[in-house]
Amino acid sequence: MRTTLTLEPDVAEKLKREADLHQKSFKETVNTALKRGLGITPPKRKKPFRVKPRAMGLVAGVDALHLNRLADDLEVEAWKDKQPR
């Protein structure tokens, strides 16, 4: 169906950026946005974010818990030094 639609400038700009980003036509981008807004098509599922474990490179025998406590103590001392006396 062919129709005329008056868009607010900010909406038109957002649609143009989406069309360019996904390399789709403006018409297709408008239709997709309307369908999503009306609940006609479900949004695409994004790949779940996963944190990849990394080795910390600590020397054997170093307790990471004590390092965290040391960092906390240093942070508190720095905060105290900044406070007016």
C-alpha cells in the first residue's frame, strides 16, 4: 500500500541512520520499525554477553583476597587525605 507519511525530523534522521547502518532501504527500515512498534514481529534476539575468563598472571602463593584488601585500604587512606581536617 502506498501512502504519504510526515515524520518528525529527529525520527527521520534516526531511520536514515538505521537504514545506512544495516544497509537496507529507507522503506524497509520504516516497515521494520513500525512492525516492531506494533508488536507484529518479535525483535531479533541478540547473542548473550559472555565474560571470557583470563589468567590473572599472579605469582604462586599470592592471595588475591589480600590484594583486594590492600587496594581497599589504600583507597580509604587516599580518601582520608583529601578530607578537610
